[in-house]
Amino acid sequence: MIDFKKIDTIVNLLLAERERPLTDNEKSELDAWLKEDAGNQIVFNSLKKEKNIQARLKILDGYDKEKAYSTFVRNIKNERNKKIIRFFRYAALLIPFFLSIYFIYQRLSDIEPEIEMLSDIQPGTSKAVLQLANGSVIDLEKEDKQIKEYDGTVVQNTQNQLIYKPVDKKQEPKKIRYNLIKIPRGGEYQLSLSDGTKVWLNAETILKYPVTFSGKTREIFMEGEAFFEVAKNADWPFIVHTSALKVNVFGTSFNIRAYPDEEASTTTLVSGKVSLIQSGNHKEYNLTPNDQAIVSNLETVIQKVNVNQFIAWKNGRILFEENTLEEVFNNLSRWYDIEVDYTDEEIKNLRFSIDVRRYSEFDELLKIIGLTKKVKFEINGNRVIIKKSK
Amino acid sequence: MDNLNSHIIDQINSKKTEGYKYLYDNFYASLCNFSANFFEYKEDAEDIVQDVFIRIWKSNSTFESLKALTSFLYLSVKNGSLNATRNRPKWSGNDVFDDEDFLNLKLDEKTIEQLLIEEEFYRQIYVTINKLSQERKEVILLSMGGYTNKEIADKTGVSVNTVKTLKLKAYRLLRDTLEPSALAFLLSLMN
């Protein structure tokens, strides 16, 4: 049998022993335990090391208790519903009338989502501005099909994609000239670079890249969120720079999210191989497919993820799996160009799963979230106020 | 402390979700980590713990104190884990099972008692530290990692004075909420 009273006593002694000298009684109690088994001394020594505590706390933080709790709540709600249904089955034998009232009530409360709205908030569209090497700025939404760079390069614009033609190696320019594409809030655009690399650009993103790649490396600079399909060329390294990191790419597809107003930047590898170098301390990390690196000032965490969620935006979907309301709306606000306010801090941590088309009306999304009856919305222009549901 | 504990026990006994939220916040990770000693994948351990919590919610039994509940949780998780590793078709919660030989084989020389002492020791610290705000938590964790105030300031990007204030505030909050022994431990870390 396990003696929990003893375990409790020993744990309390071990915790106390750190700070003050133990009393004689306590000491002999602890000594007796230490002598009981050679292994006890080993356990004792390892508990004394603070580094071990720090390491263990990290392991414990690795268990997602919030997610487990919401699974639990879902589970017990199902049980409760089963009980209610059972009750009404018996009741129905006696009073069918009450049963119908119950179902009518259920129906009514289902089709009456708690949203005070109709908004005219629209999803994002393909839009971007392009800054040429000489500094002139072009609105790609309105511009013609062809744009001429002054060095003669012709850029194709198809209203949602910008294409740079590959250049004959012999004609390669000596000096690298950069273009800069800027996607506003509520926008997205695609780009095909001169080496054939494809880039999907999400809302509020800036990318700086050479009109024609030349020299020993292919280097580009970004801020915001982009998905890359890099054209394979083992002899011609492709490097993405953000303010927090540098990603060396070896022919591959991956997503980088590096918004300056977010604490951490996230690199998610779908296929191939990349190595990632943190700007602050030059630490290097190698990623393999399904790895995600989250880099912040404090630390870098590498974890395995389901990549679909992180590249859903480029496949035309809005996808969240058990994300907090705050995470959901931080994302939506860039795409729908809205400002979000919460009346209540704690609702920020409510979790939601959503899977809809990215081009859905904003109201449609609010209806889906509203159906959970956890929160209510109030819309004022492009300002969304989220309240707790009673 | 005792009042708070009996309040929680009431909530758990009367099947209120708040009580179960407390269990998830304060026990879930440690129980999973304890159960993980028996499995290759941590997902298996998480299933066992989830199952134990749901069984408690479904059952009609009540608990006298948080201590009694703590013992029950560790015991149920141990039994659940063992039965699962033996490929039993179904675990029945009341079958208490104690095969020390088998345990010692599985657990790399550590006895179940030693594992429980470790787990409970770390759990108390974990619970205490999780009561702190994210900022204070980071400072305390770094200070545990052996960093000086100056180094912590550099790492977190705040001033040395702020680090000192954060430690002090963390200490004040802990003093109000902690069990005496766990508090003593944390105090020793902060100096």
C-alpha cells in the first residue's frame, strides 16, 4: 500500500528544509526516510538542484491543461444533455404536451443568436502597393497589366498576382535593385519572384526583394505574414530576414509570421528543410517538416504542429482549433480591418474552433461564434465590442 | 487556506465546474507527468488523467478534504496507468492494485513512493508559481535558473530595479496564498 500521509510529511520536510534549519524531530524523521532506501538519497539530491525545478516546471507547462479542461466540459455537458433527454422521454409518456414545449423552446433559442448587429464589414480583397527601385509608388489594384521597371524589366500584374520574369544569367545586373510590396490591412497578394519562388502575402505585410536576383545568395526582407514556396537551387541559398531572425532555406515551403506588434514570431515548416538563426544571440535551429519555431525575446520554442492551421489563410480558409478569443480576433482584425474591444478581460481566454471560407462575410463569422452563446457582439463602424453573454 | 480548500471540496462534491477547473489548474499537469512514467507517449498519460477526472464527476462518492482527494487522484492515476499498460480491456476504478515488482521493473529503479514524493514536491512549487503574473513568473523562473538580477534584467529587457520590485511583489502575493512550507522554499529562492 502507498502511505500518502508519509509522502505528505516528507514533501513538507523537503520544502521546509530549504529555508530554515529543521528541528531535531524533523531531522530524525527525514534521516529515517533517507536511510530507508539508497534511492531516497538520490531523490533527495536531485530535488535540491534548482535547475531541476526549472526544467520540471517547463515539462509541466508542456501539458495543455486549458485544452484538457474544455474537453472535460464538453464531455460533461453531453452527459447532462443525455440526462435531460432521458427525463423528457419519461415525461413524454405522461405529458406529450410538455415535451413539445421543450423542443419549441430549444429551437427558438437555437435560431436566435445573441448578436446585436448587422455590420457592413467586408472580408479582405487582393490589394497592394508596389514601390519601384526609383521610389515611385503604384497602386496594384488600379494599375495596368504591365509595369516597366526603369532597368527594362517588365513585371506582369494580374490583379491578384505580380510576376517577375526570370532573367538570362548573362544579362544579370551588377547592382541589386529592390522593389517593395506593401499589403494593407484587409488585403492579400501573390508574388512570383525572378527565380520562380512563389510568395503568398497576408494582410499588413511588407516584403522587400530584388527585381532580379543576382550574386551568391537570394536575400529578401519581410515584416508581417507570408507563405513561401522557394524554387530549389542547392547552389544558390535563399535567405529570409525579419527583425527577429534569419531563415536559411534549402528548397522548401514554409510560413513566417513576424508582425512587429506581436511578441513572438512564428516559422512553420511544411516541407523541405530550413535553418533559423535568431538575431539577438545568433543561435541556430534546424527545422524539419511540421516543426514550428516560436521566437521571442525570452526564448525560442520548437514544437511539432498540425501545419494546416497555420497555412489555412493561403488556402483561402479561416481555421482555428481551440484558439483563444484574443488570438482569433488578433488574426481577424488584420483581414477584416477592424478594431476590437473587450468589455471583460476573462473572455479573451475563451476557446473557439472555427473553419470557414476566408472570403466569408464578417457577419457570418459572428453568427458562428455567437451560436456558442459565450459572447455577444456590438458593432460600431469598424469597431467590434465583445461582451460576455449572460 | 483551510477555508479555501473546503470551499473547493464542496464545489467538487457538488459537481460544480469551478471545482473541476481548480483540479485542472492545479493537478492536471502533475498527474499527467506522473502517469507518463508508465507510457511511451504522453498522450496516453493525458487520456488516463482525463478519464479519472470524468469518473470523479460521474461518481456519487464525495471527498472529505483536499488531502484525501489528492491521495485518491494519485492512486487512481497509478491504477489506471498500470491497467492500461497491461492491456486490460476495461479499468474498474475500485480494483486497487499493488505489484511492486512490476512497478520497479517499469520505472527505472525508482519506487512508486519516490516518484510520488518528487511529483508532489514539484507540484506544490508549480501551483505556487502559477499564481504569479506572467512577468513575475518569468523573473522567478530565471532566478531559479541561477541568473543574477542583472542578467535577468538583460534577458527580459527591464531594469534591475524593476526585477527587484517584481520579486518583491511576487513575494507579497505568495505570502497571502501559500502553504507555509512552500512559501519558505520560494523565499529562499528569492534571496
